[in-house]
Amino acid sequence: MKLADILKSDANALKLFSNAQIQQLENSLIPDDKGERLHLTCLRRNKKIQVYSANKTNPEEIIRQLYIIKLNQEYGYPIENMELEVSVQMGSATKSADIVIYDNADKKDKENITLIIEVKKPNESLTQGIDQLESYISALPTYLGVWVDGNEENIRYRNPDNKYKYERFKRLPKFGESIADVLATYLKKQDLLDVQDLRATVNMLQEKVLANDGVNAFDEIFKLIFAKLYDEQSKKPTEELDFQTKKGTKLQPAVEALFTKAKVKWKDVFKDKEELELSEETLIAVVSELQEYKLLETDFEILDAAFEHMISGDSKGEKGQYFTPRPVIDIIVQLLNPHDDERVLDPSAGSAGFLLHTFQHMLKTQKIDDKDRYRYAVNNLYALDFDPRTVKIAKALMVIAGDGSSNSQQANSLDLRVWNPEDKTKFDNAIASKFADHSFDIVMTNPPFAGDVSSGSGYLGYYAVARDKKQKTKATEKRDVLFLERNLRFLKPGGRMAIVLPQGRFNNSSDKELREYIARECRILGVLGLHGNSFKPYTGTKTSVLLVQKWDAKKCPKPESGDYPIFFATNTQAVKDNSGNYIGKNTHDTLAKTDLPQIAEAFAEFAKKERLSFFQ
């Protein structure tokens, strides 16, 4: 049996270990006579431990044994220097440390402890685990400990001058290497590690480090991310980075200097007066968590997921706006099949997921080189959103993807007064010029569903869909309905749109006039019904994706008969489980477990058969 079979849903959470290390432990598994239970022989205690039966598994022991292998093979720690389940006196209570490493195998007293390791099963709370680990370190005369769950390790270093102050340590010392040796080495750009998942780290920073610091955690983390992005972008591979803790050197001046330069470079992201608001102590704690990771040109989905985690369930949910599942975005991009000369807009962009997946799609299908990567991002990808925080996220992700951050702007896409030069109070020439009506080839969006726009807003009267049969402006209209018309105004003739809508828009009798409006303005290409789990855990609202192409004599001529085929499909294999967790470790893995790729293939065949312009 494979470890993946034992861990079941946690099978993807062994990224920390090599295939050889996993294979070594798998080879040591011992079945009982009936084949109903599996045991392994503990590498240190040389005794059998049950790790699997039909009713119970022991994932923590699996992670512990794998980490013993890693400590021995990669860092050189002798197994005889290790002890397991070591008692730690915590006031009147006695706890057990999972792994303790001593300087000398013959002197195993607390004064000779080198390292404490706290082992958790995959996907346990990082914050709680680190709290437990740090309490052990504080109770003993040692300075270093490791929290490990199989997916990642977090090395904690206790401040010698304050036993209750901790920071993340740069790397685990090898056997015989001192803490001072590690502190004396500094990170170069070429040393940065690919980040696997930042969500747990960001959550820990919000809950543990910044929660009681009197600052806005989102804003401060965001400032530091841009400071780090500037540092990475301005350094050669062999140059030392400024965004790191250095023994005997104040961190604050270096990071503040980076942020000042970042503000100049990306002046549309931050206001001139914005400054870092973190103390030296807090700054060390936060920077130590982020310093070893490479952010620039990393897999943007990892940062996207971290940012989504930072603000999901907050103001976005209150507005009925939820991040579109990334696998769903990926398929929508495939359905609209963007070309490298087309301008793409999301007028309710959130963190610009549609644009980033479009960018990724172009890299895969058009073989864009580094020069064209920048050109494409700057000239072809555009985002608008009303929420200043999500606009900042979009800008950051566009910087990472290709430095098209200036095309992500804060604005209320529905307020047409912004585009009206006769309106002296609302008109914004910069927005109106860059995001002009009838100038985009593709619009992809998931607009907010909640709330109505009233006639008192000052712009409802601009919309045809907000007028009754007597052409009088209604008292109110739903936001998603207004976005339908707004998006069509953004499109060129022959342009195409994908929009996520509540299922009711497609079958409610009260929406008949809306459906007739859509049919007059454009060809209905298809409707994709999404699984009910798609937006969990935030909402169970049933949604569908509407695909249309604006009528045009050349690209999308109206059929003489008035009739034409429409593509219909239903997503029956969800991208998320009932709890709202993705069923795969990344977009590619998740899609492979659903029927969405098959739906995309079927639509491509349909589009070619119908000779749709964007599949020619």
C-alpha cells in the first residue's frame, strides 16, 4: 500500500519529502497476517507501530518517520542523537515533544538539546502548532525548533534576549553547524525557494503576529510584498537581498527604503504618504516568514490563493461577490479562446483571476517570450473593480505575471457618469480613455449578485435594462443585470463575453425581457451550468456561465432564419467538495478530476462546426 492510500485526502501533503524518502518508508510497511493492518518499525525505537487499519490511520507517525529520514539523510543528524516523546515540564503540566535532537548521543540531558521538532498531520493549523512548539522551546534551554506537517516546515528561532520572542529561521542547520554559522550567511536572489502554499503562513501572520499590533494586517503584508517584489526585481542572481533579517543590523531602514522605491516604481498602487507601520520587532517576525520565498515570476495561483484567503468571507461576501474558482476560470478562458492581439477586460475583476488565467493561456498556446510577455500584459489585459483592496491584489499579481499593473484600476464600472465628459463631477478622462466603450474584444467577469442599484444612484437611468415598458426608469435594478448591459457596451462589434449569473436569470419568468434583450444584442453561444459546490463555503447559490458574441456583419452575422444552435452543458463533477475545499492540489489537478475539460473540448468542436470567428 502507498502512503497516499493511507493518507487519503491528505495524499498531496508530502511535498516536503523526496520520492526516494517516501519509497523508503513504504518499503518498510509490514502487513499483518490478514492484510487488514499495516505497521512500520520506528527508526529510533525499533518497535512496531500501527499506522493503518480500516477504521484508523496514524498520519502523524508517518510524517514523524519521514522527517527522521530527512533529518538523517539531508542534514546529517545521527539517529542515535534523537529521542522521541521527550517529556517537557510546562508549569504543573507535562507535555511530550515529538522529536528531540541532542548534541551528543551519550549526553541526553536538556542542557544538550540542539533541536525540538513538533510533528502534525497534514493540513493541521500552523498557528496552533507553532504556539505549541514555541512553548516547548521557551521551557527548555534551547533556541531552535521545527514545526512540520509533511507539506512544509517552519523553523522557529527564539530571541536570546527575550525567551518569548520568535522569528522564522532562514534554514535548518546541518549536524555540526551552529546557529551562528547560519546567521552569518545571507540570502542571495539565486537562493530563493519556490513557494508551494502561502495561505497557512499568511493566516499565521494575521492571527499570531499582526492581530494585536494595532495595524491593518492586509495593508501591512501587502506593503511588504511589494517591497520584496522590488528587491527581487532589482537584484542580480548573485547579489544579496535587502529583504532579509541580518544579525546585528536593523531591519527597518532597509525595508523602508525598499518600500519607498516600490512606491515610486508602482506609483498607481500606493499613495505617496503611505508608510510602513510595523515596529522593528514585528517587522523581523513578518520578514522572517517571507524572506526565503521567491515571489517574482512564481506560480501566481499560489499568491492568488493567499490573497483570496486574506479577504474571503469579509467585505466581498457581504456584497454578494465571491472569488471565482480558478479551475472554472481556466475553462471559461478556454471557451472564449483569446488571441494575442485581443484586448481583454474584467469590469468586476476582484484579484484579476480571469486576466491572469488568460495570460497563462497565452503563454501556453502562443509561446510568448520574455519580451512579448511584458508587451502582452501591458497592451492586452485590463481590470476594473470598486474595492481598493482587490485592485491592489490585481496590481500585485499583474506585476508578478508581466508588469501590467497600470491596467488595473479602481472604479465603479456601472457608473456611466465616469465615462460621460458632460458630467463635470464624475467624469474621469484617464478611466474613460483606457477603458473606452466598444474597445474590447473579450469581457470575462463574475459580477456581484447581492443588492440593488436604485434610481437615486444617479446612473440607473443610463441603462436600457433598467427601464419599464413605458421607457421610464425603474426604482431599482439588480447589479448583475446592469453588468450584462455594461459589458456589452465595453465590447466591440463581434466581441464576446462570458459572465457568471444566478441560475434564475435563465429560467425565471420575470427575466423574460432580459433574455429578449440579450438575444437582440448578441448571439447566445452557450450556457454552462456550474455545480452547486462551486462557490462554497461562501455560498451555495446555483450559477451558470452565459457565453455570447455581439452581432457583427463580419465576425458574427445574424442568421437569415433567425434560428441558430446553442451549446448547453452541465458541470456535474464539482471542483470543490461539500465543505468548499478544492478536490485537487492545483488547478490542473482539480480539472483532471472533473468533467470541465471534456465540456471545453465539446464546445471547441461545436465552435468549429458553427464556424465561430474565434475558433477559425
